Amino acid sequence: MRLFGYDGLLPAVVLLVPAALTITIRKGFFIEFTAVVLPIIAYLIRGTLGLRNIKANVCSKPFKVLQGMSLFLGLIALLLVDAFLILSWSLPANALSQRDYEITALIYGCYLVLMALASFPGFAK
């Protein structure tokens, strides 16, 4: 549930801020600023929560190391997806092709798979 409830919706929440900015303020500096700042904030929040969850998991030490690496790689994918989605608001209409969105969806899928591995709670003893 955590995977789809939190990790699945985090990029959508990050995308809502530039959408609101585009509606209320003209495109420009604020979109580029949020494309840099929001993904970093999301990265730090998700990384902190992820490390806390990994520490509390009932898994072996080597598996927790694997989870940590998975979390790190997944967060890199999250940064890419968030930055792309935010910057897409500032581009002219039809500037992005269908292929751009397909690659973004693929990276997002990799993010979800990596977060599923990172958030595996282990088996109760």
C-alpha cells in the first residue's frame, strides 16, 4: 500500500505545484525554480522516510544494504521524472513527442520497482 499510496502519488503531488503556478502566475522563472527545488525537496523527504523504513525492516543486514542501494537509485529516477514533468509545463505546446512521455513512463516504472524493493518490510519473526 505504501508503494502506490506514497511513492505512486509523490510525482503527481510535485507536479501540482507548477500546475498551480502556471494557472496563477505566468510561465517563466518560477517553473524553472520549482523544477530545481521541488525534486530536491521530494528527494530529501523520501530519502529520510525510506532510510527510516529500511532501518525498521525485519531483514538481514545484506538485504538492508541492497534496499539502501535500491532506494538511492529509485530516488535518482524520481529526480529525473519530477524535473521532466515540471519542465514540461514551461515548454511550448507539442514540444515533446510521444517517445518522451514513453521514456518518462519507463523511468517512473523503474522508480516504482526500485521503491518496492526498498520498502519491502521483511517477514515477521
